Amino acid sequence: MERICRLLNHALTPYTAQLGAVDANANRQLTVHDSHGSVTLQRMVSQRQLQEQSLLIDLVDGLHRDLQIAEGRLQPCVIAALQHQQHIHGTFA
């Protein structure tokens, strides 16, 4: 898991990621901190998301989106509108 933490920290720079212990359902608490050490977001992630490359990529993409929302650079309604437009035109995110 140390390797995964390093990958997440690299992908989320300037934020830092911390993985909690495995719970009874084999999930981990992922906590993302800003440069001041404040918690920016938290999410439960499965072992599978951390082990399979395609799921890990999807996880990082989702974290980037959630960080943009937390920073106020992206509004959730904009994401919904873009996804709706892609669905109408036959492409999916």
C-alpha cells in the first residue's frame, strides 16, 4: 500500500493522500489533505480500486473532479450538464 500512497500523492500534488487501515469490508478510508494539512475530502475505497490499474485511474480522475469542486473551480451542475450532453451525442465519460 505504500507504493499506492506514493502514486496517489504524486497524482494529486499539491495535495497529500493518506490511506487508513482495512475495515471489516476490506475498504480503506482515503483522506486527502491540502498544503496546510487540512482535510479536503474523504472517501471509502475498496482494495480492488487500489489494486486494478483501470479502477485506480478512475479513482484518481474522480478525486481530481472532487478536488476541483472543493476548490470552487468546478460546479457539480456543470459536470451533470456535460455528462448529459455526452449521453445525447452517444459518447460517455
